[in-house]
Amino acid sequence: MLKHSKQRDAIEQFLATRYDHPTAETVYMNLREEYPKLSLATVYRNLSLLAELGNIQKIPTGNGPDRFDGRPEPHNHFLCDECGSMIDLQMNSIDHVDEIAAQTFDGVIKGHSILFYGICLECLKKEKEQK
Amino acid sequence: MLKHSKQRDAIEQFLATRYDHPTAETVYMNLREEYPKLSLATVYRNLSLLAELGNIQKIPTGNGPDRFDGRPEPHNHFLCDECGSMIDLQMNSIDHVDEIAAQTFDGVIKGHSILFYGICLECLKKEKEQK
DNA sequence: CTTATTGCAAAAGGTTTGCAACCGA
DNA sequence: TCGGTTGCAAACCTTTTGCAATAAG
């Protein structure tokens, strides 16, 4: 059970080419060119499925739509308050937070997600230019 | 500008008595008893305002409604995959993650939010009992 | 008296779902 | 053929918004 689907392949492949953590809508818009009949529902369904399978990551932002990351390996993210851009932060040394958490908690910690927020380089530059 | 409001006080007060990170809906349901004419919109408006003022914390979960925490001091949270309960995790030693992140990132990091996920103690017990 | 706040209802935004048609194994 | 997958539209859930009425300072 779980048949092949061109749409699913295309979605996974598209995410593999993007480093900006697109939304479902963005995936949809881009793939429409190649698959004019593609439906947004199909995009959502496959993004959820791919995330469950562990092939991609779904990253909730707290405001605005979820973002999707073609790289399934654990890593952290930075979200710019101002322009909404999301950036990968590779921080190997940070996995120990699960251990620290485990010391104060008796349940099972499967993992964590850290979302850093602030102002990205581009927005900083723009602010300086305006002065 | 910023007048006093009984509703806002009640919402902040209610949160101060709860350690289970209620949703806006839960706040609403509970305060209806004392304020029968209270509107859900008022609850949302005040929760947002209180969070902006830094009096409470708003915690997005990624699935389901946002949760609210009457304790504004920085701390982390654990969300149970199975029953949806949310627990505070006090981990003073964890603030250095911002520093670590700053080493790999040129923008401004204002803060972070860590959401741990897994299975809580209660759900673990239930699972064991079923076997 | 002025204006922040409220309640109500309607709208918005993002995501999910029902269903018949379609496609892959 | 069987059943997973699609497209479409409608439904859903959470949150926000417009507006006239109310209440705080």
C-alpha cells in the first residue's frame, strides 16, 4: 500500500531544490507550471505524508502558514520577524538539550524543535540604508 | 492610552491560576461563568495584547490552537504527542543556545522557542496498563 | 467628552475532507 | 481489478476584523 505518484515525486523533488522553506501555497504555485491540473489539496496531502514518512520537515511558525523543508536531518531554524524569511541553522552541539530536558522530565522526549527569531541580515542592511 | 478592563484582568488572573497552558477557547469557557456576556473575540484580543505586553506567553503548537501561559519568564515546553497536554520545563542552563546560534548567523537573534515533544508520564502509564 | 474596549456577527486564512474519477501495480 | 491518489468544491477550525454600543479616565 502506497503507490507511486508523479505529483508526490514532483513535490519532494521541488523541495529538494529550495533552501527557503516554502509554504504549501508556494509549492503549489511553482508546480502548477508543470502540472496545470495540480490541486492545492494534493499538495497538502503529500506534504503531510512526506513529513510523516520523515522525508521532509514541516515547520510551524506560529503566525502564517507552515513552512516545509526538504532536508529531513535534524537542524534548527531562524525566522525573520520582518520579512518572514526562514534560514537553516546547523548546530550540531545543540542536541544535548534533549538530555538536559530529560533531567527535569519523566516522560519520553522524542525530539525538539527550536525556532530562533529576530532580524535577518538583509533586513538589517535595509534598516541601515534608510538611516 | 490603555484603559482598564475587567475582562482583561479576569483573563490574566485566570491564566495565573492554571498550569496546563489553556487555549483561548478554554479561557473563554471558564470565564463565561463569571462574565456571561463575554465574547471569544475579546478573549483573543486580550490574550494577544497581554502577550505583546509581555505579561503572558503565547505558545503555538503546530497542530491545533495556540496555548497560553500565565508565566512570562522564559522557559521551555513539552507537548505530549498523544494527549496534547503541555508541561513547563525549567532549564536555566539552556539560554546559551542563542549564543551558539549567533556563531553561525550574522543577523540579530532576539530569542528562541523550544518545544519538546514526546509522550508524557500519564500516557506512558496508560500504555503500560494496557499491556 | 473622548477614545479604548466590548459583543456580535461576519470574514479571513490555512488546512482538511467527501466524493467521483483516475491511475498504478 | 483493487485500492491508493487526484481534482474539485465544500467544510472546517482557529483567529481576526468591522461596526455600533458601552465603559473608563
